Amino acid sequence: MDTANIFRSAFFVSDRTGITAEMLGHSLLTQFDNLVLKETTLPFIDSLDKAQEAVANINATAAADGVRPIIISTLANTEIAAAVGKANALFLDCFQIFIVPLENELGSRASHEIGRTHNLNDIVNYYKRMESVNYTLSHDDGVTTRDLSEADVILVGVSRCGKTPTCLYLSMQFGVRAANYPFIPEDFSSHQLPKSLTKLRDKLYGLTIAPARLHRIRSERRPNSSYSSLKNCEQEVRDAEALMRRENIPVLDATAKSVEELATTIMQQAKLERRIY
Amino acid sequence: MDTANIFRSAFFVSDRTGITAEMLGHSLLTQFDNLVLKETTLPFIDSLDKAQEAVANINATAAADGVRPIIISTLANTEIAAAVGKANALFLDCFQIFIVPLENELGSRASHEIGRTHNLNDIVNYYKRMESVNYTLSHDDGVTTRDLSEADVILVGVSRCGKTPTCLYLSMQFGVRAANYPFIPEDFSSHQLPKSLTKLRDKLYGLTIAPARLHRIRSERRPNSSYSSLKNCEQEVRDAEALMRRENIPVLDATAKSVEELATTIMQQAKLERRIY
């Protein structure tokens, strides 16, 4: 029974952004090899009216598909969850299933309120996040080496190996001040680190990438250039890896990793402390 | 029993990045008003050895706290989940609890494999994401108005009201090409939209912010300047809101919203189509 493809619609339903529900649902559903998914996120389902609209939408999909959809949800309010649960679908709610064991464990009642009011902690986190994103943006791509000593981590590697999105993720998700500095062919011919980096060696973290992948990425930007040629990509990656090895810089291969995986791995291996939770 | 503060350690355990587990755990646990949390994420618990290390860590915390911690986890592998479940803790695993109903529903077995190999879809998503992040970065803060017509959305508003982090989130999470353009006092005195925006009115989306909050944010960057003064912030916000109203630009108040909420709301209200899932 495992060979034929199965088609299903999946709905990620939440009273807030739905991002948690869709991340969880996505990783659960990718466990099924033969599943062909149509995914829809329904955020801000925070009233019974909106719950009923969502149910109508889901039921219409069930009728059109000829098979009931799957709902993965995070709904804090018990009545709204019950209303959504009446849809013609497999209903899996992460909130309702865990809140009772948590109440029992803590000997305390959950508020069941939607989108808890933003407290002082959220505001402090907002500032820290904003500040780290600003730092990261102003230290992207070696734009400036000013205040580089204030970075928590400085990603190095050849152009287009994934430094910028990884830095942005580090600052957005973890509040880390992440700078990046691209190696250019001049750095390889001098056989040493750029001057501005030598005193900051402890903060350096290297990214590398398979030359064929780099070739493909660079070709999207500048097709048929020497910059994007496979030969040049091979040479640059080889030189960058040699330089990083010589300088004892830890290196992570970005080829088959998502930005989330790169950022989380760097947090762990470089023992960086997150500033926001 | 609801008045005194309760202290607990929480562990977010995952065989991959742990980001889903920590987002879910965080939103479940903020439902308890009197809970004082110490949160720790343990990512990449993808072997029995690492599971045992995690258990030792959690048990040591239980002993030190004098009360058992809470584990919120996403663990695809049944044996690893069972090993972590032996810790002296309340063990809530999102994967194991939902995978059986999903298997029954789909009439198919989950692979229970950790970190499913990156498939073609992931690679395509990676390119789309990279491309939209690059677009967003090169159209940040009105840096260039070239190719502005290729934007999916253009955020407008006064300087420091939250446009940049919101654009970055839109591009990272949804693959949307999000540009932003700051209103400056000259735009208000001319009583009209900057020329480069008039033809793109349908793509414009406004952010506004409480003047007191703006004053605080700007003061962190340039304390005691006329730019950051409360009086100037009040004036700029008033002028920007009047301009956006006059031009029929939809406006969202960023004051009490997280970047995730802003981005999700804009996706929904501007009916933007996400390019990645």
C-alpha cells in the first residue's frame, strides 16, 4: 500500500500567525514519502465566526478532493478549537492535546487566551532583535569593518556561499550580531587573512559549498561570466578551504543544508549565546 | 493555587534544529501566567548517544531544580524518542503523538527517518528564498528604485517604524520580494507620493507606529537629536498617516506587533502569494 501516490489537502490553522503549525505540520507530513500535498495556512482564526469560515473552506475542499483534509492547528481557545474540530477533516491540535497534561503538571490553569498581551519581555526582545538585525545589515558582505569587534560571529567564505541569509537568520531568530566577510581572489594570492580579520580570528566561522552548486547559484546572477564559471568556482572554493584550514577556522558545508540548519549548527558549534527566546 | 510563581526548566529537544519545538513550547508555556521559565534548546539529538547525553543533562537539571523539567520535543525516530522519554521530566512529543493518527488516516507508514534527505523541492525553495532575500536586501530603505516594479509588495512609512525586519521576514519565510521605501520630511511637504512610487500604488503597504515608541527606537540610535525628539516623531507619524490616508494606502500599526505578526498580516491583507512552503 506504500507505493501509489496519495493526494491530500492540509490546513495549518492558528489563532496567531500559523507559523508554528505550518512548520510542525510540514515536518510531520514530509515523513510520508508518497504523499502529494496541497498546503494552506489559515492564520488569525481568533473568533467563532472566523472558525466557521475556516470550516466552510475546509469542508468545500473535502468535497472537491473527495477525501477529507488534514488539519494541524495551534488554537489556544477551547471553543474555537472545538468549532474547527467539527470540520470534515482529521483534526490534530497541538495546543489542546498538551495543555491538560501541562495544567496537571504545573498545578495551574492555562489562560486559554489568544495572543497573550505583549509583555515587557516581548518588547525587550523586539529591541534586541532589531538591534542585531541592524548590526547584521550594516556588516553584510564586508561593507564595513568598523565595529567588527562587536560581532558575536563573523562568517567568512567565497561570494554566494550562503553567508548573508545565514547571518540574517542568526540575527532574526537568535538575536546574534552576525557579520560576514567575503573572501576574494586577492585574499588567496596573499596567502593570508585580510588584515581586518587577523585580530578577530576567534570570531571567524567558515562556510563552504560544493563548486557545482556555487556555479549554479552564481550563474543565476551572472550567466556565462568568468565569475560564475565552474572552473573559477572550483578554484575559489579550493583556495578558500585551504586558507581556512591553514588559519584553523571551523568550516561548515552549506551545500545540502537549509539556512535554519546552518544557523542552528553555528550557534551550537561556536557556542554562541542567544540573546532572545 | 494560581497566585504564587512557579519555577520550571523547559527543554526543547529535536533531531533537527529545534526551532519548531521551541516555538510550540514557548507559546504553550506562555499560557501560564505565573510560570517563571528557564528555557534550553537541545538541537540535533539524532542518535541514541546524544539522547543519553540529553537525558543526563535534563536529569541533572531536575536534581538541581528540585522539580522535574518539561520536555517539548519533535523526534521522528521512535527509539530516540523513547530514550529521551526516560528522563525525569514531563515528556510531550509532538511527533510521536500525531504520527500514528496520520499513519492510520493515510493508510501509509511514516518513514520515521530523521531529517529527510533534501529533495528537489527543498533545492528549488532554497533558490527562491535566496533570490527573494537578495531582492529585498537590494531594495532596502529606498536604496534603489530600479526594478521596483518587480516587487510583490513595497512597504512605506517613516524611518525606523519596522519596515526592514518585516521585509526580511517576508522574504525569508514566504519567499516574497519585499521592497521598502522610507517617507522623509520632503515627501510630506510636497503633499504627494515620491514620483517613483506613483505608478506602483497597488503594491504599497503602509506601516505606522506610536510616536512614543518611535521616539524610543530612534533615541537608541541618535539620542538627543531632532530626528529622535518626541515632537519630531509625532509630526512625522501624523504627516505619514495623512499622506497614506490621502493616497488610499492600507496601513498597519506596528507598535504592538511582532515581526511575524506584521509579515503574516500583510501576506493576508495584501493577498500576496507565498513562493515557498
